[in-house]
Amino acid sequence: MIKTEVISKKSIFKNAVVAVGFYALGRGTESTSKFNSNLKGELKAWEEGYLILLKVAPSGKELWLQKSGESMKWIGKQSKEADLIVVFKNLDTAFKIITTLSNVHTAFVQNRIMVYGDVSQSMVLIRILNIVQSYLFPPFLSKHVLKRVPKFSFAQHMGRIRVYTTGLLFGY
Amino acid sequence: MFPKYFEFFNSVKINAGENALEGLPSELNRLNVSKPFIITDEGIVKVGLLDIVLSGFNDSDIVIGAIYDKVPPDSSIEVVNEAARIYKEQNCDCIIAVGGGSVIDSAKGMNIVISENTNDIVKFAGHDRIKNFQQPLIVIPTTSGTGSEVTLVAVVADKQKDKKMLFTSSKLLPSVAVIDPRMTMSLPPVLTAATGMDALTHAIEAYTCLQKNPISDAYAYSAIKTVSENLINVIEDGKDAQGRLELAVASTSAGIAFSNSMVGAVHAIGHTVGAIAHIHHGMAMSILLPHVMEYNQNTVGNLYAKLLLPLAGAEVYSSTPKEERSQASINFIKEMNKQINTICGMSITLKNAGVSEEKLQEIANKSLNDGAMVVNPVDLNTDDVMSVLKKAY
């Protein structure tokens, strides 16, 4: 039998997980950037309005972040080109990172992530995302995600509670 | 540990050995090109190396379209654009780069400008942004260190913004690398030492960093063995043609290794030391290598232990207790540095190399933004980099 015009299947489950993961990362970044001094320090490297795009190729799930004042904002899709673009080469890569089955630095060394823009700024972004992930994930999960898991103080534990509540709901 | 997934790619044809340059007309014919653009620097012309390259075209029909010798120590957008303009004006159809890292980066940079038909190379900075296949590029390295003849990386400086742009793409790999020992015979002892230690660092970092894979390991291991066996001899006797060739091939092997498995903290810190304190890249590698290895030792000491065999040889390896081999590898490199210092005076501390202590904090802060930090096996923050710098000082 010869088949033509075969349309590839879409993974509804993985797409949904990545969508939820991007939501959590977007809100988590907004929230963490409002109170974490290390993250605020990293943001000084970027000018006001610096635009970041994380996207999954080829399906196109996107996460847009922008520096606004001393914090980050999760914004909707933009028509202009981002200053820094991080592309997960496929849905599977994004899914594994979001579910802690893999992590950003492993994906990078396996060449499953592409970076468009200034590589030095991507290092700033990696450090920012590490800070955000240390709040989003409890320690038993973040050890799979981060090269070095920080020891949280009482105030940082409170910060984690903030991220899990008002952070994920409102980005505060 | 065998990686769960890796990628390896190297498409460069390597012609290495006696009279390799005489094969140039035949390579051009194979690539179906006939009007090369030669890019080099004034130093290469001055010491007569370009004349040796041109002699490779004797008795052929090849007409050199243009010779551009104005590449400065660091490649820049201005140089790349000017070279590309002349290339197009002269209707050249291939590029021959004769020189070290800066010349080779300039060649790759002008290739991007030509092949993407652009006047804004900045748009292509980053990873895998180059879409069009490049003009045929033949590289004739004149140092035994950078390995740029087999890497998919180019670094071009944006002087207006005072920053270096990194371009990585498999499309940047040259078509041919021509390794002829005549090209490095006139390299002075200090430069031989510095570029040789650069090659050794490439190989050791490629073997021990997170992106390592079994294929790049094979190239790295071979490079480490060959550099260890030949570097001191060639520094002492620059006329050792066989030694020069082996070092050049080791540098190429190390280049293939790190092009596929990246380098780590030695390069991340070393790039920044070079940018801020303006010391030779190879010298910075040599000074920093043992100290970064000591920092990484708790995590990858097993790999450093394996490297004692290619570094020091079978007798030393077998007579060293297993638990001492990692430190023995580090000590071997420290001893090598001391030997090199005795023979040719190359500095073995940052202080001796002219780095002022006030600059160390700035170096520590900025080195975290070097992409190579991602693949170092151990995470470093500013304090960690400072501790390495202080030990190297």
C-alpha cells in the first residue's frame, strides 16, 4: 500500500504539559523577580524592555518575557523580534525539562537547545531561570534540574510559598 | 559514563604532512573552484610563510583572485566586511585562510557575509542561525593551538559595542584543512609553548566536560598523548619538523574534540583574562589549567586519573596508586609549566604574566557570562572563580 500526504500526529498530553509548564515559568519568573535580590541583580545586565522568547520548535508553544523596571513581566506574543531567543528543538525536549526528566544544561550539551542572540546574555538568562526554578521546584526535584541546589533560608522558604500562591495565580 | 544522547559532526578533509601545500591546486579542482581569495595577516607575509603557500600553486593554472593581509590580532566586523567586498569585486569563488585564530575567524566571518548576502553579520550571531551553505574554505593554520581549522565556531568583534560575537554552525566548518609542518617551523619558543598548551587544554577540557562523548574522547586522548610527547622537545628544538607536524596534528585533533564537546571553565575564565588583562590566550590556558582541574577534581577526578596515561606514559601510570592518579595528572601539568618557564620564560602565574590584582574581581564577575561555563562539570559562582584566580595569581 502506498500512502501519501501523511499528517504527523500531535501529542495532546505533552503539549498540555508544556503549556502548563510555560505558564508556571512565566508567572514564577514574574513573582520571583519582584522579591529576589540576586535575580534583580542579574536584571541590571539588561536594558529596559529587553525581550526574551522561549519557544518550542516546530509546534510553536511560546513564552515571552520582558524586563520592566526592576522586575520581569510575562507578556503575550509579540510581533517584533526578541533580543534573545531560546529554542527547544522539539516538544520532547521541552517536555522532559519541564517535568524534570532532563534539565537546561543537559539539553544544551546534547545540542537540543538553540540560542539566537548574544551568548553572554543567554548566560544571564540561565542564572535567572536557575533562581526561578529553585523556587518553583522543591529540593527533591530541583536536584535533577540544577547543577547546584541552593540552601534556602527561612525567608527564601517564605518566598517559595509566595511563588506557589500569589505568584502562580497573579505573578505577584 | 556513556552519554544518553550526543551529536558529533566533522566534515573537514584534512591533508597533513610533507608537501601538503603542493596539493592545493588539486584540492581546488576537487572543489570545482579556480579563483581563490587569500586572507592572512602582515606578520605571516613578513616571515615568508605566504610565499611558501604561493609556491604550492607553481606549475598550476590557478590565478589568485586577491590577497588580503590586513587582518589584525582580533577579527572585527570592519575587516570581515572589507574582505567580503573585495572577494565579490574580484569574482573569487573560494577562500584560503593562512594564519592563526584571528585570520581563520575572519575567513569564516567574511564567508557568512558573502553566503548570506548581508551587510549586517550581527543578525547571525548565536547558534545555528546561518542558513545558506558557505563558499569553499581552505584553512592553512600557522600555529599549533587554536584548532580553528576544524571547528564550527567563529568569533568576530563588534568594536563599536566593544563586545565579541560568537557564531556557531556546522556550516562554518572549512572544506579542507592543510597541515604543513613548514607553516609552524618559524614559530618562536614562547608561541610554540603557548599554542601547544592551548591545544592541550582544549583536549583535556573536551575529555572532561559535560558535553563529552566517546568519539570526541578518542580525538582528545590522542591529542593529549601527542602534545605531552612532543611539546617540550619542539620548544627546545624548533627545527624538529617531525615534532612540529605531530604538534600540528594534535592541535587539529584537539580542535575536532572540542568542536564537538565544548570547553569549560579554563576557557571561560581564560577568555575573560585575555579580554581584560590582554595576555596571550595560550598562556592564560597554561596558567589556569591545573588550578581549574584542582577545583573540578572532586567531580571528575576519575577522568583526570585516566589522563595520567597519555600525559605521563605507561610506567608512571602503572606505578602510581589508583587514588593518587588524578592529583598526579595535575602535578604533571604543573611540572610541564615549570619546565616551559625554564626553557623559554613563559609565565606560570597571572601576576608574572602582568595581570594586576585589582582586576581579579572584574575577571571573576565577567567570566560567568562566558558560554563555556555551562559545560564545566562543576558549577562556579563569582567566589569560586575568585578562589581559582587567587591560586593562579
